[in-house]
Amino acid sequence: MLNFKEEVVEIINSKIEELEEKEIRKLIEVPPSYDMGDFAFPVFSLAKIFRKAPPQIAEDLVGSFGDNEYFEKIEAKGAYINFFVDKEKLIESTLEEIKDKKDRYGSSDIGEGKKVIVEFSSPNIAKPFHIGHIRTTVIGNSLYKIFTFLGFDTVSINHLGDYGTQFGMLISAFKKWGDREVIEKDPINELLKLYVRFNKEAEEDEDLKDEARYWFRELENKNEEALELWKWIREISLNEFNRVYDLLNIEFDSYAGESFYSDKMPAVIDELNEKKLLEESEGAYLVDLEEYDMPPALIMKKDGSTLYTTRDIAAAFYRKEKYDFYKNIYVVASQQNLHFKAWIKIVELMGHEWAKDCIHIPFGMVSLEDGTLSTRRGRVVYLEDVLNKAIDNTRKIIEDRNPDLENKEEVAKQVGIGAVIFQELFNQRIKDYVFSWDRTLSFEGETGPYVQYTHARINSLLERGNFDLDEEVDYKLLKTEEEINIARLLYEFPRTVIDSMEKYEPFFVTRHIVEIAQAFNRFYNSTTINTEDKELKKARLTLAFTVKTVIKTGLSLLGMEAPERM
């Protein structure tokens, strides 16, 4: 496929020796409207070089360029040089590339030889897998897919919350009030009841908190009873979580949770000691970060038990040794910003330059319409319930609109789950939002079902038109504004995927495939695609095929499926 931006770089570079190619590339802009060209180059930075007003510099440069086969025209507009690509070349090179690469269009080898770890989801054992977990789960899964698509050797890690004082609470609560048989029938609900009851009673009875701390120390010390209970709770919890992962079609390369690093923390504490970073404070040990405008980071409590910070440092060391990562990415809520900033700074202070490659990807919080989520108080919306309700809602719509559809159950799952995922990935990840059943399950507007339906509509169109991918196409016949705009959006898809990777923002892909779907539907509603003119029909069906291909690829990068029929 032609790289028009690089052609712009070459044209400008041939006339301005004072700027390096990378500087030129950085200055090139995409105008807000195609009336202003496909690319624009601002000349303000050249005023010192040419000692002229920017508009005059732009005029002089355009006069020196001459004709170029890749651009219909190049014009000066104020302090900008605007480049209008040759639309025939744009359409032919883009559509041919998609026909050739199919679902690999937009992929690349830029990540070849680079290992990237994406840690995401990471629910706490024995607690509900609630709607608050959807963000880390689908953002992380999408980033994993995007990095893999771009050639990185990507590893997905589910860093389970399977350690800590909460397990002291659960062990203590189980020993007081638990019934193994009752819990095994409904693990998460029953364990949650124990957890909520323990927290409520501990507010009145300080001895219970001491008891919880005691049982966590016993777990760290490999007490046989504590270990057996912990293993059982972990196993039955994972079975529950896996039902949700199966619905979302998500798999992990590693389930190494906090407990996995329990024997790796002494080495971290020893190194912190050796490098004189540890300070004692009332029997506890911490790292002073006041110089970096952060509070002290507690490494070990006075009872000898460890904390999240210690475990995250140990995990980072292990991952560097095992994977020798290029990037070690953590998709964790913005509430943890200070935690990540602190332990990454500690790794840096320990003298490890790879600390800079540990990257926290924060996202905004989810709240309920009547207040915040709280596991301790039992105020949760189960993610599995949300997903199943979305499937049920879709099934009803199918029965109403297309009762004869084949594979109704499969399509209901693809569209229902897709609706939830798409909504999560439609806005910038950092924004907080209020969970609403109505909005989540709406199929109107800029939604996942709308994009999926566009894919299914094109599939039907291609079948009716007996589309043959191998036929020769006269791309000069595609010249309406609708056709050109679709080609532009398809051309921009590879760059959009790279933007999503570089900025850790799947929503760029989400928004882009919505735009492609909208552009195609405008074309579909205003144009006869299966026309009597055989050559024109072939060209238009080829355009439709390329749209279908890119939509399917985009949906797959979001962790969604693209039904052939709806």
C-alpha cells in the first residue's frame, strides 16, 4: 500500500535541507476536513531559516514542488501547505492491500523480537467478579490483542488477588461460621456473606482484626490448616471466574497471582537492605519517598507480614528474569496511581534501569446509579449477571425481528456480549462512568450491535451479488464522495491500530470502526451496489468486501466476534 505521508516527507525534505526527516514527519498534520487536504505541513518553524513571513514561505515552496504523481494538487493556504492525495491511487492501493492481506490488514512486524507483558483482570479470590472488573478485563484483553497483532510477543497475566490479610479474615470467618457443603453449592455468594459478616463484626470487635492478622501470618508460615483452606477457596473461586472468562472468550497465559511470589519477597527485602533503602519505623520497614513527593512505602509490617508493594516488586523482578520484557504493562484502576508510582520508583532507586519499562495503564472508576460499589458491604452487580442479561435481551430482539435466524443462541451470545464490551471500549479509558442497565443493553446509535449488523448486512450483500474476490476490478469506477470517504477511512485503519498501541487506548479502534460502518451505511442507502453495470458492480462489491474485512478485524481487536447473519 502506498504511504502518502512518507511521500509528503520526501517532497518537503527535497527542498528543506535544514530539517531532518523525523522533524518533518513530526510536523505533518491531518486537517480536520478533507476540503483542506489529506495532509498539511505548517511552515511556522521555517520563518527563521528563510527570514520570510510563513504565508510567503508556503507559496514559494509550493511553487518549487512541481507536479507529483501521488497528489492531485498541492496548495498553499496561509501558513500551511496542503496535500490532496490522488484518489484513484488511494482507492486502488488500499483495496488491493486489503484483498491481499484480508484479516491481517493493519498488522505489522514492528514488535518483532520484543516481549510485552499485559497484566489485567486480576480479581480477588473469594470475592464477586463484579461489574467493576469489566474495565480492566476488556481493556487489557484488547491491548493484548493489539500488541500481538503488531508483531509483539505478548504474554497475558491474570495476577490473582489470592494473598493478603483478606485471607486471614476468610479463614477466621470460615472457622467460626462456615459450612463447606453450603459454600460449594454457591461459592462466591457464600464466601461474600462470610466476608461481609466478618467485616461488620470486626468494626465492633478489635480482637477479630488481630485474629485475621494471625491467620494470614500462619498462611505465610505454611500452616497446614491455613494452606488447605486457602487452596480450596482459590480453586472454587477460579471455577466461578472461568465461567465469566468463557463468556468473554478470554484466556490467560499465566494465572500467577500474589501468592506465587510469597517465596520471592525475602530476596527483595535483602536487596533493599543492602542498598540502604529500608528504614525501620515502630518495628515496621519502609522506604522513604518524601524526596519524590510521595508518602513512605511500607514494605513489611511489624508482625513480619508483607504488603502489595513488596509483592509487586517481587513480581516485577521475576517477570524481568523470566521474560526479559520490553514492556511490562499493568491495566489497573486509577485509584492505584500512587501505589504504582511508588513501587516503580523503588525499583528505579534499587538501580534497575528497566523500571521505566513497567507501565501503569489507569482507567476510570465504575459506580452504580445509587452509589459506589462496595464488596465489604455486599453492594455489587455481578459481571456474569450483566453478560447473561445482555444475551437474554439480544435473544428477545432476535425472536422479535428475525425468528427464523439460524444459530440464534450463538448470535445472541456474540451480539449481547459484544454490546457490553463495545460500550466499555467506546470512550477514553480514564473517564469515570456510572453503570446503567439501560445504556449497557441499548442497541441504538454508536453501539457494538450497530457495527456487527453492518458486517452481517455486507455479508448478505456479497452473497446476493455472487462476489468473486479473484476477479479483476476497475477501481477508476469508484469516484463518488461516499466511495472515496470509505477508502480514506480504510486507509487510516493501520495507523489507528498503531495509535491505540502507542497510547494504550483501544477506543481509537472502537471509534474508527464506527466511522467506517457509518460511512458504509450512507453509501449503502444512497447507492445501488448490485447494479446492472457488471464492472461497476464488481468495483462496489470489492469496496463492500474490504469494509467487511476491516470491521471484522477491528471487532476482533476489541475482543468481539462478527456474526455473518443477524
